[in-house]
Amino acid sequence: MIDDNLRILLLQEMERRNLPDNFLQTIENSYMQVASQIANAQRSKKGTLLVSFNGAQGSGKSTITAFLKLILFEHFDLFTAEVSIDDFYLKRDQRKELSESVHPLFITRGVPGTHDVKLAVETIDCLKHCSENNPCKIPAFDKAIDDRLPVSDWPVIQQKVSIILFEGWCNHAPVQAAELLSDPINHLEREEDQQVIWREYANRQLENYHRLLFSQADMLIYLQVPSFEKVYEWRGLQEKKLAFQKQQSPDLNLRVMDDQKLARFIQHYERITRSCLTALPDSADIVLELNAEHGIDAVKYKN
């Protein structure tokens, strides 16, 4: 049940995100029960709970974590920190060095190997021990300039954190067997990674992500898109929103991709996204099944 105060805050957040009025139904029917499961898990643990989210590009990871953070604090009185694997991208000069020493495709952020895993582990550990006397700075990456912001611009948390919501498109993605990497699955792999160097390196890095970072999660929530084809459509909607913002405010420093650039961009993530679609519905603790209209058809729990 959503009380009046929470309803007002939810409606304000919906307006800020330009979400339709019927989105409140999604919150009532799905987000509230997911928040309840998270709150129960936190009470059982009696410490900071790390909840990991995986979902393809455009699936709504940042939307659900923003609303869950609001619900967990206002309804369950649990202070919640929200972080993204995007916060831990390597700096642009670091990716440039990686692109020169390993493979040119690593100039593009996103795939395993383009994140500072050590910084992510340190930040999560800091959040687990955060207090007024032990403040925690959250790294911030500006996609408009394709680089990490200076430390002076990082947001700071200065209180005890009950729950960490950690979202990322490749969180808990399965490491693939070596023999599965040899056959290219799209034009990018076929033409720009003919020696399989890029995907083999990314796959090896994914092993480190699991060992050092993903293994810390207490719970995995998976946003299951209907098909990979929907990734193109939904990610394209994000670009259209950026284009509209730039049209309304030309001074904004926004990078907007056309359809051709977007198609190439998404191909960087196709292999891992497809493997998640196959594996994570069976391994995640909670699966949100998304329909073609971006709504939630079902919320399923691991047996």
C-alpha cells in the first residue's frame, strides 16, 4: 500500500522523468513487492545489503533503482545508496592506452576491461562502512565528455547505508567457453575483431569481475527484455530523448548518435547481452519479465 506522502514523491519523480500517469500502476504492482523483498533480505542480513541489477541497454535499470531507492527510504526507513557500473569506467586516456596496447575497440567504454574494478570494490567497501565520521565518495562519469569527473565533483554520502543498489548491463554475465568466442555474431566482430583478441580479452576480464566484484552481491535482480531486437528499439528511444533535449537546449553538451552509429555501438554489447538473456533468468533471485511495451508482465522469484 502506498501512503499519501510516498505517492506525492513518486509522482514528482515520475514527472521529472517524463513518465506516463499509468506508470504508478507498475510501481504499485511490481516495484513495491520487489522493495519488500529487498527490505526483508536486509533485515535478515542485519548489515549492508548489496543488490545487483542486470538489464540490457534501455531496459530501465536506472529507473527501477531510482524508484526503489525512494520506496526503501520513505516506506521502509532504509537509507539506500545507488551506484552504477558506469560510474567506474576507466578514464578516457586509460582506455586510449588500452586501445593501443590490446585492441582498438577498447576505446569504446562498456565491455569488461573498460572499468576500474579496484575502484568499484573500494567504493562498495566504503559504502558498507559509511558514517558521518567515515564519508564515502561515489565516482562520477560524464558520458557527454566521455571521461570521469574530477574527485572534487563526486557526490558524497555521510551516513550509515542499509542497502546498496548496484546496476550494470553486464553484472553477473556468464563467462563464455573459449570455443564459443571464435565465431563472430555480428558485423563488428567479423570485421573489426578478426583475430578474436578483443572478445577474448573482455571474456578474461569478466572472470575478474565475477571474482572481485559480482561475488559480493547478496541478491541479483534481472530485467528480462523480450528479445535482443528490443534493445535497438529501446536504446534508440534514449537517443531520441537526448536529441530532443539538445534541440530544446542547444548549449547542453550532449552526444547524440544517429541510427548507423547506434547500431554499431550496440554491437559492442550484443554477445554478452545475448548470453545474459539465456542464462540469467535461471540464476537471478528476482526476474522482472518485460513486455514489448516496456511494461512488466511478471515478477518471478528463484525457487
